[in-house]
Amino acid sequence: DIQMTQSPSSLSASVGDSVTITCRASQPISDYCNWYQQRPGKAPTLLIYLASTLHTGVPSRFSGSRSGADFTLTIANLQPEDAATYYCQQGYSTPTFGGGTKVEIK
Amino acid sequence: EVQLLESGGGLVQPGGSLRLSCAASGFSIRTYAMNWVRQAPGKGLEWVSGITSSGTKTDYADSVKGRFTVSRDDSRNMLYLQMNSLRPEDTAIYYCANPYTGFYGYIVNWGQGTLVTVSS
């Protein structure tokens, strides 16, 4: 199975900051990386698909990019409602998720 | 409005069985692959199983292969997960999920989940 190594596992930032979360795929997956947000007690929701395409209705402060096997989720101008856990997921083969990044607002 | 509503979770003893159901509304699952994804308490997400739109191909995580079976009834707009030989490590919230293209695709719709607890 393809492993997605996600980092950091947690971070704390202030409102207005920009934060970056990274996933590294253990094998080439082209652009088949997706990002989800999960607020406490809720189901995940799709943020970005195919590495960099923003899902409908997702604020433009969220963005995704790819450099080789490394995939990045950036949240610009962090807002209080962005406090959540974020997961990457590869869809190149049998799906696997990264371990998650918990984002806390200071 | 698209909705996925899971049911069938509960407390079961190790070695027991459960059948989860997912009722879709607001769209027809007929043209979509469907997935099950789970989340153990306080842990991350784990893809469990997927089934193609035709129902002819299924796939499973190694952790459940040979014990779980996914199926669908498009006439009822329903997805199922038959879980046998349950183990304590199967304890999790199980989400029904609707990927956009094939069961490897990005998941656009999620249910609210149903909790399965495997314990004696």
C-alpha cells in the first residue's frame, strides 16, 4: 500500500497567520492527493482534490500544491473556524490517509 | 440535498457480526462508486472498502479482507457492509462515503457515521 506521511501532527497558530501542512507519498501518485478538514465530532469534508483544485464552496484562503512526491496544504489568513484536524488522502490506488494534523488557534 | 445516513452500529462481542446500512437521498447511487471509511476513537481515518458503480468490483483494506463484505442495492439506493469475525480493533465510527469517480476518487459526500463497538 502507498503510505502518506503527514507532518506536523499538530500546530498552533494565531488568527491571520499562514500555516502549511505537508504529505509525502511513499510512491509516485501523480496528482492524486486530496485534502479533508474534520472538525471535532463531525464527519470530514473535502477541501482540495487532485492536489490543487479547490472544492466548491471552500474559502480561497485554502490552497494545495505538489512538488514531486510532496503535497502541501496552505491555509492563509487563519480564521477561528479553521481549528480542526486536516487529512491528506491518496487516490492513486487503494486509498490511504495521512495521520492527520491538528490545527489549534492560539 | 445530498444525504448519506448510516445505521446498524452498536455493541457486539468479539467474533460477532453486524450489518451496516447506508441510505442515500438527494441523488441516485446507481452511477457512483461507494466507500466505507472508519475512524477509531481518537485516531485518524482509515479507508475500509469500496464498490464500483456496477457492483462488479470491490476492494478492501488488508485489515478487514476476508471478514467484511460490501454490497449495494441501487433499487433501494442503499449501501451495506457485512462485518463478520469482529475484533476489538474494529471499534470505530463507520462512515458511508461517496467518491466522485471510482472508489479511488476524492470523497465529496460523507454520512454522519455509525459507531461500532466490539467488546466483551
